[in-house]
Amino acid sequence: MKTADADAAPTTDQSKPASRTDIADARRAPQPWTWVTALLAGVLLAQLGTMMVRNPNFEWDVVARHLFDTRILHGLLVTCYLTVLAMAIGVIFGGVLAAFRITANPVLRAFAAGYIWVFRGTPQLVQLIFWFNIALLMPKIGIGIPFGPVFWEADANAVITPFFAAVVGLGLHEAAYQAEIYRAGLLAVDEGQTDAARSIGMKPMTIFVKIRLPQAMRFIVPPTFSQIIGMTKATSLVSVIGGAELLFSAQEIFSDTFQTIPLLIVACIWYLVLTTVLNFFQYFIEAYYAKGATRAVPTNAGTWIARRVSRLRSRGPERTEANPQ
């Protein structure tokens, strides 16, 4: 006859529910087609690597010699400057346009909608060329009172340099995209939370700063970083108007040496370095704003680190219980 103690089965570790880390680490067994595609990919990669090593036209010695050339590094620095300044204009002015888009004022809504329609509807390269040749439209640029006296005036050709035209052209174009990113992020926040905040007497600015904006950032950060990465690559368009950025510096060198492919590889390597660094920062910023969300931590290069930290934290209490001393 079974006793009550016998009926009570002892709990084991197998009865414990699986943690989120264990579920995230779970993998489906590889299927036959997985091995086939992996084999094909391996063959293609091996063929590509062999071609890159054995083909003398790549001229890897030339790539190594010009990778840290002073002209290349100067172009890289100009590329970074253009990215930062253009994105600053896009982020700030895009926020203003987004505020105009969601305001109750129909005039401001129409202005923002018209601006976004024009700057998103025309190619970025056309806008850069337009701003570089603005002197053909306005030979003089000045600051003053409309229909009144002018306090400062200068020749447009002296003011609109390739660098200035690049910053203005890239920044104003980016503002149109950032405005839509902000608007989409703010509209993604549940209106019920705003209504609940109003019901307890919170002011509109406090509601925006404490409730709407932090939640909207989860939807704003990923596309914004995609825009930053796109802006880094879009700076190569500035070479068309004579801007001394990374691609233009590489073009100056291979126009003298006729080593086109090696110098283009040098430019590609530095673009990959910049975008890799941006991807690294994107992961941590996304993880910061994803705290408290139900979705998983974004899968990226830093996922391996996050999983290892999570495992160490989960093992800590078990070790403490087993070894209280």
C-alpha cells in the first residue's frame, strides 16, 4: 500500500519551466536541404576566395599601401563630418516637420506635407547638383528683413562651396525621411496610455516626454540608424559636385595611378568599417529602449554577449544556494 510520502514525487530539475534564455537558444534539427545549401554556399565562397587571392588584378599590395594614405584618411574624415552634420540637420528639422504633421494647424500640416512630398519625390543626386548651382538662380545671398533692408550680403559662389552644398542637400533631404519616421513612431504608441495620463492630471508636455517619446523610441531608433548608415554611404554622391570625401579622394588617386579597382576596394573597406561601427552602437541603443517590451532582444552581433550575460546572471542565485558560504 502506497503512503502519502510515496505519492508525492520529488521535484527534479526536469520539471522546472524552461527559461527565456533556454527557449531562445533552442534550435531545430538541421534538415537535408540545410546541408545542401551549406555545401553550395561553401563551394561558392571557396571559389570567390580563390579568385580574390589568385587574381593579380586585385593588386592587394596596392590596397595595403593606400589603405592608410593621408588623402584617403582625409576623405574618410570629411565623410564622417558630412554624415554627422547632415544627420543633425535631418534629425532636428525632421522633428519640427513631424510636429507640424501632427498639429491641429492646417497651414503647418500643409507646409510639412508639401515639403516631404518635394524632397522625398526628387532624387538625392539631383538635389545636390541643384544646391551646388544655386548661384545660377540667386547670384547674391543675404540676410535681412523681407521687402526691407539687407543686413548682410555675399556672392553665392563664395558661400556655396561643395562641402556646404553637400551638408545642406543631404540634410534637407534627410529631414523629409526623418519626419515620417518620427510620425510613425509616435502614432505607434497606444492612445489609451495618453488618455490615462490625462485622466490623472498630467500636463501635455509631461505626457510627451515621460510616456509617448520613450515608447516611440523603440520604433524610431532602428529606422533612424538605418538612415544614418544610408547617409554614410550617400556621402559618396558628393564626389559628383567635387566634394573631397572618401570616394572623391580614391578617385583622385586612381586618376593619377590608373589603379581603379584597388582604390575602389580601399574605399569599400572604409565604408564597411564605418557601417560596422554604427551597427554595433545600434544594437546597444535598441536593447536599451527595448527594456520592458515583450519582444525579444534584437538579434544582432551583440546577441552572443547578451546571452552569455543572461546565463551568468541566471546561474548566480543557484551557486549562492548551493554554496551559502
